Amino acid sequence: MSTEATTPKPVELVNVQIDGVWYQFPKGTKVIEACSQAGKFIPRYCYHPRLSTPGNCRMCMVELGMPKMGPDRKPELGPDGKPIHNWIPRPQISCAQEVSEGLGVRTDSKMVQDARKGVLEFLLINHPLDCPICDQAGECRLQEFSYDFGPAKTRFLEHKVKKPKRIQIGPRITLDDERCILCSRCVRFMREVAKDDVIGIVNRGSYSTITCHPNKTLDSNYSLNTVDICPVGALTSTDFRFKMRVWFLKETKSFCTSCATGCNTVIGARENLMYRQTPRENNDVNESWMCDYGRLNFHYLNSPDRLLAPVAKGVNEPDWTAALTATASALKSLPPSEVALIASGKMTNEELFLAAGLTQALGIMLHDIVPHTDAGDDILLSTDRNPNTAGAKLLGLCDANAGSKLPAIADGIRGGTIKGLVILGEDATALGLAESELRKLEVLVTTAMLPNLTTASAGYVLPGSGFAEKRGSMVNKSGRLQRLNRAIQAPGLARDDWEILTGLTEAITGTSLGLATIEDVFKAMSAATPALTGLSLSKIGDLGVQLPIA
Amino acid sequence: MPAPRIPHPREKRIVFANIDREGYTPDIACYLRNGGYEDLKKAVKMAPAEIVAEVKTSSLRGRGGAGFPCGVKWGFIRPGETKPIYLICNADESEPGTFKDRYIIHQDPHQLMEGMIISAFALNVHLAYLYIRGEFPQGAQILEQAIAEAKEKGFLGKNILGTGFDLEIYVHRGAGAYICGEETGLIESLEGKRAYPRIKPPYFPAVLGLYQCPTIVNNVETLCHVKHIVRMGGAEYAKIGKPNNTGTRIVGVSGDVVKPGYFEIEVGSMTLGELINDLCGGLKPGRTLKAIIPGGSSAKVFRAGEKFKIKSKAADGSMVETEIGVLDIPLDFDTMAACGSMAGSGGVIVMDDTRDMVEALNNLNHFYAHESCGQCTPCREGSLWMQKITDRLLAGGGVESDPGLLESVSNNIAGKTICAFGEACSWPTMSFVAKFPEEFAARAKKQVPPPTPPEFLSETLIGAGH
Ligand SMILES: Cc1cc2nc3c(=O)[nH]c(=O)nc-3n(C[C@H](O)[C@H](O)[C@H](O)COP(=O)(O)O)c2cc1C
Ligand code: SF4
Ligand code: SF4
Ligand code: SF4
């Protein structure tokens, strides 16, 4: 984005009549969008605001009228002082047409209704109508528009065109060509957004078939977005296919925590199981997309190996109070200089804030987070695979160079100068420490969801919650504060991490932090953090807020 | 090479002057012996705008199908255009019933070269493409040879005739589909993509054409006429034919006539009847006329005996209405349109009383269902549906509602598609069903059975007998 101070050009507004009512729209607005803004939704299949406009489905046809010009080349005005229209005698697509001064639009005339009926009939004649076993049922535009605008009876007495079914077109996608309505959204997405032009259409006419180019597969890290934008059940997610009817899914707005981009999502869950997450539009973050890696990185939440109860040396019952008390006294038994804390860039701000409080309560000087990096791309995926590195910096868990203190911590453990380690949501072997070296620690406390080499060596294991199981906020790589919402409950006795940290700190200090809810934590955090002044979890809203940080 | 054919005395040969001439060969030496490239020499001494003006004055209309005024099309190029401007010669000739461009290409390629070079000069084009139908491999070779010869002689390439004007022409072999002849499909194909026609707006070729640059697409015959317009002058050319229907054009007659073939005639100088009876030797003995498709397979069919009311200007300037029959329709653009069909690509298909109109329509439906590019819903699905209905009618499975259904399906296509293929594929059905209702009704007598799984219905219907 340009930082130059440009004086914004005044947007020129044009007058447009839609179904008899006059509106004003900025020049350049597509008629289909203008109609939506006027509350007249125009059905569409191929049109997608973020892709090029081929105008191929013919579903968005409307009647257009040009202002009638008098002999003086000025529009002739009707009794209401507004232009009269010359209506084009054939329906026109509204997706490619921009509004112009005096334009008239009819979205529901007989001509428009007939055109829609005609198109829907054409789309249905060769469609397999296997809705009862189709994954898209419940969110299928063909079902929806047929119901709203389509013909009630079939006039088709012929054989349908047969096409390939159940094609594994890529590692994560199953294609049913008979259901495809050839809107070309998937082709355009792969070409224009994913920049991996691997799918196309072969054959002609009604035999046209979506397929992958020879010797290629649809294996882009963005392939599953084609499933989202496919208006029908032609492209389905192999992961989600046949797992759950979509109308049973409870939807929760969230964001992906698999990298520092923080793509906005909707989580679909039922009966405390997460089934899928799909991208949610946010123009400041991910437009309408997300990557496959992030999208599918949630199955661990449903893992049978989840840690279900706290474990602490000397405590034989699965009891949180006892476990936290034991953990606190173990930590207090060591001088602060011999204890280090490693937090995680996957923790929420609230958790990081409380972790910082814990370091203060114990007087720990040595603390950091574990950087996780991997190959990124120019589209969305960040090389920083921690979703909240920015939050960790903001809240002082690490310095500008995250991870710079980890070698000192590892050396301290090896050399015996560090005898206690609190490691939150990370595996200490990632520091290059062997299991045997970890076992040298007198006190090893960890929060975790799943067993790992650290939990195996730790005397104090406190089971926490995953991103879909808790509330809280994070700051993405651009400094945008975003909010997680709870979609499912953590399993067993596993707790929300902010509660664990609060409980542990209170057990150490013996005084209450006065934090009853996550809102209280946010309030305390914002009071202590200038960049968060005046904010609250509810003020973050569904689309997040930009923080005044670089 | 076919045996030399003597032009019919009623022909007026300008573009086809050298076609089938004894001893005429496609090489540049022969062309130069016959006064070739003299018009180019004249043209490069004119100002480009002058040539455009002459073409406007000539009232030349496109010979590719739509009959769009060539000068008006050229006028869409903005003066002072800064993007490159491209010229494309449409040599895809694939409309059934059309056979004219191929003879120019095979027998007189330098005429086309000269027409293209003059047009390119007039339009400030430095790169032109000749998009030739893939099924004309020999034609492509001949054109490539012609390009090489013209370059060698300095009519093409750098600094043409010492004027400083540069032009390259490339031959591009078509992708083997009818839709490659539709100008925006052609442009996509030329760009190396599937020939999916583009939506207009915004992709009017003269504004956003090849590589998103202004592009003029003209038919082979149209570009040849430009050469003769430069020679004669626009005003002189406009004296041939009738106002707004000027010049000559090549008509190809096929079907049930004694002597099918191609003829170059002065536009409007004769009627359909004269064409069939005088130039083509009439119908075969003992046969009577049933139908004529006057302008390539997409044109709406005429039924023998049909009457049309035509308005024309009388000598005193008042409008008079006269009634004419099919054979009285003059071969021009405007009357043909006033009679509800089109002069199109000049392909006249004649059908006599031995023809079954359901079969004939089915034949066309097969062509269009096969050639629909499949991009937009109504044409993609409708063209095959119409084919399947006529398949079933022919196989004995017609139901009473079929003619009405055919009409309705064709109406749901026309005017609702990306490109004019929608009209091209639906007009035959529309006109055949409307004009020969008894033939369709005779094959559509069964009752619609109660709903069954559609998968089995067509067989059930066909199997049930009459
Ligand atoms: C389906 C379809 C096929 C066409 N095929 C051809 C063709 O083969 N040759 C041609 O010259 N024009 C063809 N046209 C017309 C072209 O789109 C275009 O109008 C023409 O080349 C313009 O040239 P003109 O103005 O010189 O006639 C076709 C049009 C359609 C809709
Ligand atoms: S697979 Fe889906 S998105 Fe792709 S063209 Fe078919 S219907 Fe459209
Ligand atoms: S780009 Fe990052 S935030 Fe977006 S979906 Fe992928 S991993 Fe998640
Ligand atoms: S009308 Fe037919 S040929 Fe033209 S773009 Fe649509 S599907 Fe293709």
C-alpha cells in the first residue's frame, strides 16, 4: 500500500433506477452489486467479486433501460422529473455491466423471471439430481435458486449426459463432473488467485468437463478454496465429505491460528466435535480465502490422545487445585535465577499477559517464545507459523528478535544453572534439548494439549485448550487484533489456558488476581498495555481492529 | 484443381475475377502479370484516413455473416491510439453452406495479401494475423508462400515500397472448431486459449481485442473488397449494387439444384429465384421447391410459397408496401432481413420436396450441439437438448408436446447467450418448427407418459411404436 499522501478523488455518483426506485452509486459499481446494495439480490453462479467476470452462467440477467434521449441529446424526463427509459428488448447480464447515469434496472420483470427459469431448467436437465447424497446439500446454490426462481416440473425426456464421478482431482479434493455447472470459478481461482493454472475444461458443448491438466493434480496449498466457491457439489473436500450434513453444523466465527496471517474463518462444529473451518471474508486480512494447511490443521483437537487431566508430582488424584498447588510450591522451591519460562507464539494475548504476570510472580528473568518458521508464499501463508508473535512482543514475552534467548536457556539447562523450566504449549526438544537433558531439570512444568517428549519428562503437566475451544485475542503479522470464539468445549478436565495461568499465579502469590472472566483479563491487559487502550474483547468485533503498532 | 469454370454471364466478377481462370496460378509472378499490387502502390500514396474514408463512402458491409458496415467498424479505432492496433483476417470459413473464402486463398492468395496490406496501412497496423481454418492445411501453406513472396518483393515486411511502413502478417492455423470463427473466440484462440467467446461489453474487439488492444476482425472477402475500393474509389464502388447494399458478393449454392456452385453477383441484382433457376439450372427434374436457407445454416429457413410484405420507397419518395414470394426476394442484406432471415455468409441451401424437414433440422442440430463451445448455459445445454428431441422424433419417440418444447427451448437460448452462436443454433429450430408444423406434428403424436425416472423415458417412448 502506498504511503504517499494522496488527496482522495471525490467519488462520482450516478443516479440509477432499480425496480422503480432511484438510488445513487459510485461510478464503476457493477449493476449486480448495485442491486444487492438496493436490497435486490440477483442470483448468480459464475460471478465472484474477487475473480474475473466471464459472464457464462447467464443467471444474473436483468432488464436494462438506457435513458431515452430527446432531439437535444438530453435525457427526456418523465412526470417525476427523472429520465424515461428505452428498455433493451433482451435480458442483459448484470455482472459485467457497470452503472451509468440514468440507467434503469428491472430485477423481477416477467422477462427476467422467464430468463432465470430458462437458465435453471438448462442447468438442471443434465444434472444428476443426487441431492440426497450430495455433500453440498444445504449450501447449494443450484438447490437454492431452483427453489426460488426455477421451474417446478421437468420437460426433459432424454438421457442425461454422463460424466466422470468421484474423481480424486487432487489430494484433498473429490470432483463429481456431473454436478458441475461449468461456472469456471474453480478454473479462474486457480489461475488468478492461487497462480497455479492446473485445472481447465475439456470437450465441448454439454460434454464440457472440468479436469486437471495431464500429469498435474490440484494439489496447491489453496486448492480447498475451490470447494468453497464451487456453487454446487461438484468439488467437495475429501476431508469433510460425508462427515456431516451442513445444516447440523453450529457456526462460530474465528480465525486460523496456523500462521501469522490469521485468516478469518467460520468453524463448523456439532456435538462438541469440530468438522471443518472455512474462510470468512475479511478484506484487511485474507479477502475470501485461506490455505489448505491452515484449514485442515485442526484434527488434533479431536485426537483420542488429548491430555484430559492435570498431572503433578505427589498428587495422585486428577485434581486441579492440588495440581496447581503442588506446581506452585515446586517452582517456589527454586531461586528465580534458576528458573526460565518459555511461552508460545500460539498463545492468546490474554494467556501471554498472564504468563508475563507469572514471570513477575516468580521473579523469572529469562523468558522467550519459540519461533516456528517454514516456507511461506506471496498469497497468504506467512513464514512465521506462530499466529501471535506480534502479541508476544507487545506483551513483553520476547524481545524484537523472538527466540534469541533460547540458546541461553538450553545452555543453562545443559550446564545445570537452570533447574526449573515452565514451558507453555511448546515442546522443549525443539530447543535441541535431548530428553535425558530435560530429565535433569528439577522442576519441569508444561501446559499442553497432546503428549510430547516434554510432557513425558515433565513432573507437572497441565492440559490446556485448543484455538476452537477457547476465547481470547491475537495480533497478526500486520498488527491486527483478532478474536477467537469458543466453538467447542475442551475435553475431559482440560482447561482454558488463561484459567490455568491465573490459578498457578494465584497459587504462587497466595492472592487473588480478581479475574473471573476472560473479559476481566482483557481489561487488565489493556490497562497495562498502551497499544490496547480503550479496547475490549467485544470491541474487537468479527473483523478485528488494527493496532497502532508497526 | 477443378476444371476451369466459365463464369455465368449474369455474374459480376471482381473478387473472383481470377478464380478458375485458365492458366491463372497462385504465385506472385502471375499476380504481378495481372496488375497485382498496383492498388497497394496507389494506397501507400494516400493518407491512411483517406483510405478509411473511401471504405466508408463505399458502404462496404462485412461478408463474414453479420453484414456490419466495414467503414463504421474501422471508425471505432480512436485517432491517436497509443496501443498497438491489430488486424485479423477471419479465414475460418466453417458455417455450413459457406464456400467462398477458400477459393480466394487457394487460387488468388495475393489478392487477399494486397487487401490486408492496404487495410493494415489504413488502420496503422504493424502486425496482422491470418486465422485460417485448421481443416485448410493446403491453404495455410499457400498463404505462407504468398507472404514469403510478398516480402521478397518488398510488399510486406520492413519499409514497404520505401514508405517506411512496416507490416508483418502471420498465418495462424485454426483450432478445429466452428466457434473459432466468432471474432472474440478467434481472438482467444489466437492468444493460445480455448476459443471461448468474450462478453460484449466490455470486450468489443475494436476497443479491447487481441491482447486487450484495439483489433479489427474482417472476413477474407471483405478485405479483398478493400483492394477494389481503393482502385475504383469508394463512390464508384458504391454504384455497384444498391444503396446500403453495395458491391458484389459471392454466394455459394448447395443442395437440390442442378448446378450447385459459387457465383459472384452484384448485391441485389437478382432474386433467389433467378439465382436458383438461371444460374444454378433450377431444381432437379420432377422436383418442387420446399425450402431455402438463404445465408448459411444459421439463417432462418424460408418455406416455398411464403409471402412477405416489403416496404420500399416509391419514385415520389412515399413508402409503398408490396407482397413478394420467396423466389422474389432480391439477394441483398436489407430485404433478406426484412423477410425475417439474413444474407449471412452467402451460403444458399436449397431443399426440394424429397427432403424431410425434421431430418434436416436434426442434421443442423447435430452440428450445433457438437460445435457449441459450452461456455454459457443456454447454448451449451439447449443445443444438445434440441438435438436429442429431434433424435427422438426421428426414432419414433415423438410426443405431442415436442414441437412446442422445441420452440420454447430455442426461445430460451436466443438472445440470452454470450455470443451469436446462441442465435445461430436456435434460429434453425425456431424457423423449421414454425414453418413446417405439419412435419413435426406428424412425428409427435404420442402422449406424454406419466413421470418415470427420466433415464428410461426416451427408450420407452421410442420402443412403444406408433
Ligand atoms: C458462431 C459464429 C461463427 C462465425 N464464423 C465466421 C467465419 O467462419 N468466418 C467469418 O469471416 N466470420 C465468422 N463469424 C463472424 C465473425 O464473428 C465476425 O463478425 C466477422 O469475421 C467480421 O468480419 P466482417 O465484418 O468482414 O464480416 C462468425 C460468427 C459467429 C457468431
Ligand atoms: S467444478 Fe464447481 S466451481 Fe468448477 S466450474 Fe464446476 S461448478 Fe463451477
Ligand atoms: S495462510 Fe496462515 S492463517 Fe491463513 S489459512 Fe493458511 S495457515 Fe491459516
Ligand atoms: S453462445 Fe454458445 S458458442 Fe457462444 S459462448 Fe455461449 S456456449 Fe459458447
